[in-house]
Amino acid sequence: MSAIVLRAGRVIDPASQLDETLDVVVRDGRVAALEKPGAIEAGARVIDVRGLWVLPGLVDLRCVLHEQQDLDRALAGGFTTLLADPSSSLKEGRGPKLYRASALFRGSELAEVPLKAPPALSSGFGPATSAGLLRRAMQYARSLSVPVMVHAEDVSLTGRGLLGEGLTAVRLGIPAVPASAEVAAVATTLSLFADVGGRLHLSHLTCQGSLTHLREAKRAGLHVTADVTPHHLLHSDELADGYSIAARVWPPLRQKADVESLRHAVEEGLIDAIATDHLRPPAAEREPPFDLCAPGRDALATALADVLRAGISPTRAVAALSSGPASVFGLNAGRIVVGASGDLTVFDAKAGQVRYTFVAGQLLHGEGKAA
Amino acid sequence: MPRHLISLEGMPRSTIESIFSRAALHVSGEVRNRPLIGQVVANLFFEPSTRTRSSFETAAAGLGAHVLNWTVAGSSASKGETLLDTVKNIASLGPIALVIRHSSSGAAALAASAVSCAVVNAGDGQHEHPSQGLLDAFTLWRRWGSFEGKRIAIIGDVLHSRVARSNLFALKTLGARVVFCGPPTLVPRWFEGLGAEVTWNVDEATLDADAVMMLRLQRERMAEAAFPTEAEYHRRWGLTVERATRLKKEAVVLHPGPVNRGLEIDPEVADGPRSLILEQVSNGVAVRQAILEHVS
């Protein structure tokens, strides 16, 4: 494999607080050097990336993968490491490095855990059927030293709800989900965790109230982490105006004040990661009317652009999509340092588009990629 | 571009008033011609309905139109044909208007986006029921002439009521004040954002109301534990004989029907001198005639 020089890009590596114009030399699938622009590498392919951002390959903690197309979307979005949701059916594919979260539950029972421990046990997009079950799952996971990813929701509060409670839901006549459906479940989950211990990660938080509980738990020294999605950072419940099915996501979109508080929490680092919740339901199910439309969002390809559009600063956006999620589950990814795997994303901030995605030094997305 | 009637939110006052003026001519029997003769009006009811469907049917027939009735029973909707497939198929038969009822909020607007004929919303989920809103307002307009200074209390399961939303928008546009009342489980404060007053105190809502509209209680709300028992609902939120005696002297009582007698309203009140319930039904035909003319 020939070497590559990414010439004179804005190299951002949040974990080392690096943000400067450098050449990145990639050799044998690894980052070989970071140098002042002008690096000379015999036989290397030089790609001029002036004016572009050179980032650690992005890392996603929760995506549902069914087809090669999902992996292609990931590459188009600059993702080089994925942690697939347990509901994923994809077996093999070409593209990003693939990890799999194992299911936390099977119905109202604990799910079997593969002998080779997965990076995490996840409840995906649905909650435990009872607090008792969740407590046992946490205890069991702790004995295996595997972190748990929890979708916090009290379904007795969700009811038939489809959109966060607020004026939009009331005006459109769409059944609403009170914030407490999440906040109460977050509080329950955290108190179980304080009791049981281990490692807890809270998935796709959407409400101000949840952040209050998270902040308190972190302050108390609990080893808890949390993520939000790009769409909950970008959109409020008002996206549902006109019954737009773009707003049909799960968990539901929330009030503007919640969106603001999520943005703030990402910026200050209370939120550790941004996870995409990428999920493309079959086209026939992804149709209006709103209440009959399957939830989901084709999120991987636009995640970074969406997060930046939400007003998150570049450094925090990149951190929450790379080193942040990698460190949540100890994945070896999300860094640009000499010796690290050549997982790199070149982003055109002006166009809001990923120009090149490299996995282990191989160009898998962008002009001139390997056939 | 066909004209539709999807919702009353944002409908200009002048449009409402012109529909009223036309409906008044129908009520007084001054419309002698049959403007829709030779035309087809298609009724598409994905949800069971007898009253609204019959009212539209009578209205269309009165205008000389042929009525095509399409209901879920015996149709392909139960075979998984989507809403849009069905709507497009019926629209291909060339009706001048589709009158559509569906359990999904937003269904009528969705249908309107897919066909080239007019669409009249006969109830979409929990969103709106504009012909009902117009006929309720028309009934009050006939009695009062003007809505200035009038206060209308709408009581019951407002949250799930498309009738309440349509009434709110029409009555506000016409200059009335609207107060929503019922148990807090069914009347969230969010409605204030739409311009309604919200109170959970039924006396506060009714004592200075010029009209009281009782909503039909959907009995399945009991299962959702929105209130303890039907008896309790009747006592606390129902328009009882005792409560009716304390209304303003001239206050009138409405109900979109069908009435749960002895539950949201006592039979003596529903049938009493204040009641405009039967007038609503007969006005319904005239208003729907005016609506069909408006969109065609």
C-alpha cells in the first residue's frame, strides 16, 4: 500500500487539543507523521486538502445496519468505526470497522451474552419491561465487566405518544409524550446504577430534566456517560409542522428549550458523545400519515454537518463524534496521533460535506477511492 | 388549484362569513337551482360515521350531485391498500370533491397533496373537523348575529377532540372568547398557546358563558384512567340540570352528537329550551352545502 500525504489541512484532534495546519502522512495503514506543510514522502500520493478539516475518523455508538448501503452512508458521513445496535441484521460489509453491541434484554428476560465480550450491552430503542429487570441486567453486566447502554423510557408515560409534549403536538392533534417519560426513567436508571455499580451509558437523552439528573450523578462520582443524537440537537418538535415525517423519530423531538440545553450540554462536555441513531425503515413503512409512519432517520451521512448546523463548536462537534464516543467504551479509535490507525475524515466545512474517508489508510469514500 | 377545506386554523374571517351567508340561503330555501347537477361527490370514510356521512350525503344530493359512498367495510383498505392509493383511485373516478374522514391527524392534507380535485376534511384523527366547527359557529351566528363580547365554553375531552380545535379556530376568528374546560388529563394548559382560555373549574367556565358546548365523552378514555368513573365525570364535568339552571339567562347549549345522555349532559338539558342540538344537525346540511359549493 502506497503512502498518502494529506497536504496542509486543518488538522483537528480534540483529544490532544491539536488544531493546526499540518500534513498528515499515512503509511502502512497507520498515521506515520504529522508535519509542518511540505512533508516529502517518496512515492506517496499527495492529496491537497488546504482549506479542509482533517479529522479523526468518526465513531458512532448507535446505528442500525441492515445493508451495505448503511455502511456506504457511514463512509459518506466520515464514520470509520461503528457500534451496531443489536437490532442490526447486517452480517458482513465493506467499510468502517464494525463492532456490535449485544442485546441487554430479550423480552422480559436477560439476553444471552456472547462469550467474547462485546463493547456494550444495549437496550437499543426500547426500555426494560421493569426496573427489576434493569437492575438484574446491570448486576449481570457488571459481573462480566461489560458496560450497559440504556434507553430510558417509562412506557406507561409514553402511552400512544409520538411527539414531545408541547404546543405543536396539541395543535396538530398528535399524541404527545411528556418529558417525564424519559426523565423519570433516567432518574430510576441512575438510582439503580448507584446501587449496583458497573458502567452505565445513557442513550439518546432529549430533555433538560434528564441532563439535571446526569449532572448530579456525574458530580456524585458515578461512572456514567451519555449521548445525544444530531437530530435532537438540530430540531425541536416544531419540525413536525405540516405533519412532516422527518419529525417521526424515536425518542421523540422535544421543546426548543430542551434543544438549547442539549446543545449547551454538548458544548460543556456533560454529554460525552453524539450517536446517530441511524435507522432506515423499509420505504413502504416510512410513509405518511405521521402516526402510521415507522420512526427512523437516515442520519450517518449528515451527522457532522447536522451537529455543526446546530451551532456546536467545531472542536466539540469533532470530539463528540470521535474521541468522545471511542472513550465511552474504550474503542481504539477517534485519534490522530502517530502510530494510530489511519482512520481519517476530510471534511469540507464550507460545503458541509465529507470529502474523503480513510479506513486504515485506505480511501473508501471520495474522489479517487479504490474501486 | 382546487380549493380544499382542511382546517379552520388560519381561515380568513371573510371566507367563514361568505360560507355562512351562503348557508343561510340554503336554510331559508332561497337556493332554487342545483349547482352541482351532474357532478360526483365522493365520501371516503376510513372511520365509521353515520351522522357526518349522512349530512354530507344529504348536502350533496340537495345540490344535485351524485354521491359515491366509500367505506372501509367491504373495501380494499382492510387489505392494506394505503390511504394514498385509495384516495388516488377514487379521485380517478372524477369526483368534484372528496369528503374524507380518517383516523390519522393530517390525513386530509395528505390526500389533498395527492389529488387534483377538492378535498373536504370530515375529520382527521385528533386534528380538525372543520365542517363541524363551521356548523357550530353558524348555529350561534344565526342566533346572535355577532360574536363580539361572546364567551363560549367547550367542555369535555378537548385533548382528543377535533371538534374542539375546529371550533376554537372558527370562534376566535369570528371574535369570540373560547374557554376550554374538563379534567386536566383531557384539557392540558398547552391549549392556551392556541388562544383558548383553560380552566379545570367547570363553574368558572360556565357561569358567564353565552354558549356551552359539551363534547361527547369517548368511553375508552376511562380505560386510560383520564377520570375515575362515569358517575364522577357526570357529577364534576357534566352539564347537569342543576348546573344548567345557573347558566346565564340567554345561554344556549350545544353538542356535536351523538349525545351520551346522563353522562356529559342530562337529558332534560339536551332536550330543554336552551338546547340547539337539533338545530345543529339541520344547519349541518346547509353549511355542508355551502362548503361543497365553496370548494367546487
